[in-house]
Amino acid sequence: MTDDPIVDAVVKRIQKRSTAGMKKFGKPMTRDDRTTVEWLDDAIEELLDAAVYLTRVKDDLEIAKSFRRKA
């Protein structure tokens, strides 16, 4: 696909999510049954979830770092 394995991994994940989304919703992203505001609300909710996940991982890393300092 590309010369960058990281980009290739992201592309594969996007393709996998697209397949799952089509199975779940039966409609492509070009569907027109949602307003722009609804799409924005979905994106905001996804980003809020991402902030929670990133905070969790950050906390885990800080805990691990504090254990390494004590060792």
C-alpha cells in the first residue's frame, strides 16, 4: 500500500471498521439520513471517549513509572 508500515496498519483498521459498520448499519458513510449536526455530535462523543481512554492509559503509564522509580 504505502512505504510506511504504520500508515498501512491504520488503513487496514479503517477498512476493517468500514466492513463492520456496513454489517451493523447496512449503509455507507455517504448516507443522507443524518444531519450535519448529528454527525458532529457523533464525532464529539467519539472524541470524548478517546479522551477517557487516553487518560486511562496515561494513568497506567504513570503508575508503572512510579513503580520503576521505587525499584
